[in-house]
Amino acid sequence: MSSKLYISLMSLSILFCLPVSSFSQMYTGSKGWYKGNTHMHTTRSDGEISPNEAAQLYHDNDYDYIVITDHRKFVNGSSVSVSQRRTGFLIVSGEEFNSLTGYEPNHTTVMNSTDVLGDIDNNYSSKWEFYNKIYNLAISKGALPFINHPNWLSLITADDFLKIQGFKHFELFNACQDTDNYGIYGTGMPSVEQIWDDVLTRGGKYYGVGSDDTHNYSAPGACNPFGGWTMLKTNTFDVDGIITAYEQGDIYTTNGVILLDISDSLGLYSVNVDTASTLYELHRRDSLGYVNPARPVKKGTTGFKIEFIGPDGEIIETTRGGSAAFQVTNEYAYVRARVTYTRTITAATAPYDDALGQDRYVSENNLTMEEYYAWGQPFFTDKRRNGPALVFGCMDSSYFEYNEKVNVSDSTACKTMGISIRQNQNWMTESGKGYIYIKFHSDVKPGNIVLSNIAGKIIRKIDNKWEECRIEGLSAGIYFLTLHINNNKVSKRLVVY
């Protein structure tokens, strides 16, 4: 085994003159961000080292959670051992599914599954039908599934993504060097990011994740560790908290850029870079000799750049530096953020994959700079929006209905929930004021309703002698709606634009 394989916190602290404890705080401080890899292989399938060894490596290199996803092999997280395991390091059960009969290159990672997935029947004639069957199988095992490496041999197009049902997540960045994250120059193959924008522009809803897809643990190798990962934010760091963060899109994807914070609170999309942690991360990878996950480019400006991107991949606004904010409006159906860090390629930077001809390509095309990225999730302003402000669950032709406990595609289930909170699609009446329409269903005993502004001042207070009401004349702003339903208190934050 290579002497470069394991790198300890102690050796890193000496190299960068930091106390041993400081590195573990770089990612998991008061902001509540946690670092994880959702796609990796071991000797249970086609990886080079055992599950225990792989878990130890990620544990010792400051990961907070991992999912071991061997091909068609369920790995129970509780069965994996780590020595001197620190509090808070989670190993989530998982597997990578691939069919043995058709569409073999189309792979799906599942996390938090309860058992091996098994197999699906062969009654499908298209790629998207294949994925729909996988999704149903994964859900039956309690798992959260991801679509893997869309630009690999599978070649999942935007049309495919739009026909696939159920999935919310896909690998925006996969650190294996043959997965063509950036497309293939001169062939017309789009980058995975371009495919994402195509899907989002045409009404699809997917969150992008990052992973290593680790196979090769010795350096250098085509599928090395620490090339791509997903940061998640949660107030409760356990398996349920991890799944909830992914489901809600409280994540960002990176191949080297670390953020202090990224948020889309109330339509203000803000990004703040952690410069010290980013430089630390890149220096660490350079020292390991693992294959470089960056994108080589011919020219560029060194430093950080933050871009806000809208439909059709349009760059709406660009800021040089490590902090930026953008006020999202209904002008754009979605806005997402991309942070780029550009630096010069030197003899000290991590190598490119010579086996795939990347080193030669970089040299022959005089690519002297390289870019690392962090990708934020899309902020939606249309019916795809989750949570307060823009969309409320089930939808008919005119209104959105709030429903957080049942399948949002099931209008019948919506009617049994008990309450519909509706707002007009454009959020404004002809007078330029917003309104909220509330209706209690016949089997619900309503209580008082109180509408307050952000400062806590009561705007409207209505007693319980009604089945429906319409609160009009609301100026743009943040409101808090408190109701009693069958003697249970319900509070919701609303935003009127």
C-alpha cells in the first residue's frame, strides 16, 4: 500500500502550522455544515481496500459522513469499524445499483437503505422507464436514491431527466476522471452543468450532489479520494438530519471551494467563501498526489468569482471576490450560484490523469490555469419552490395549496389534510397588493387565526366562526400565520412579493 495513502491530522497540522483541533472545526463550526461522500467502493465490489480501511481514511481526513456504495452489495453502516472513532462521524448504509440485463452503465446510488435492493423486472423499453423502476425499488427499501455520473457511458440527456419520475438528486460532479463532468472538448458533448440548466429551464427539479466514486485509493488513480463531495447544513446531525438536508436541498456541491455559508433566505441568495479553508483543502490534495479534479483552462484571473445563473444558463450577475448576494425576483424561474476559484498550474499542484491523456492534453493546449468550483442549489420562484414564500404543495389551475404531510401530487390527499392556504400565482391583485385565501375543510374544527408581521405586530385577527376567509391588501413583506387546527397550533411563515 502506498505511503501516500493515509494522511493524518497531525501531519497536516505540522505542514500548515495549525493546531490539530483546528482542521476539524473548519467545516463543522457554528454554521452547522458537514462534509460527506455519498459514493465510494471497497473490496466488497471493485474498490482497492476494505470497508473498514476506506471508512478509516475518510474519518482521518475530516469527513463527517460517508455512504459506502458497492455495486449490488448492501453495506450496513453499523457493520463498519473505525478505530479511535470521533463523536459525530456517521457511516450511512448504502449500495450502488446497476442492472445486469439492460442499461448496465446507468447507476443509482442509494443511501439509508434497509437491505440490498435486489433487482427489477425487465419490462422496460427506455432509459427513463428503467430509472422509474429503480426509484420505486429504492423507496420500497426506505432509501434516498441519486442518479449517478450522467455523462459517463450512460449518457443521460436532459430529455431523459425530464421523463424520469421521483428522483430529486443527481451527481453534478463525480470525481472519477472518465465521467466527463466538463463535457468533451470539440465533440459537442455538453457539461453536466449545462445539462442541469437545460433540465431546470424546461421545468425539471433536481438538486446536484458531488462525490468521489472512489475506486483507487493509491495515488495517482482515475477514481481517487477527496475529489468531490457534498456539504450539508442541519441543526440535527444524525442520519435523519442528513436525509432531511438532502431532501430540502440544504446542500452545496464542491470539488475544492469551501463556503462559510450559502443561503437563499426570503429570496436573497447570498454566498460567502471560506478562503482559508479552500486554500487549505487544495494544498492538502496537492500534497497527496491524487489525480486533480479541477478544470484546466487556457486563461483566467486568479482568485474567487461568484456567479448567479438563471434559465438557459444565463449568467445574470458576476462578482469578483469572496462574498456576493443577489435578490431573486419572479423575472427568473430559478437562480443558482456558482463559485469559481482560479489558480495557476504549477509543478506543485495535483497531477492530471496521464492514463487518460489529460496531462498531455493540458500541455499540448497550453492550459496554464485551473478552476475549482462550489455549486449552490437552484432557488425557484415558480411552482417548484418548497416551503414558505412561493409555492404551497398541491396545485390546481389557479391556486397552490399548502400541504407538508402527504404526497404533493395527490390532490385527494390534499383535501383530507384539513386546511388549504392559497395565494394567487402572481402574488398580487390588480391593486398591487397580495392576498391569502384560507379554507378549512368540513372535517376540521378550526380555531382562531392570527396574522402578524415580521416585527410581531398583529395585522389581522379572526375568530373561529368561519370556514374560509380571504385576507387582502397585504404589502410585500414577511408574515407569520398562526392557526389552531383540531386544537393543534400551526405556525407558517409566508412571503408576499
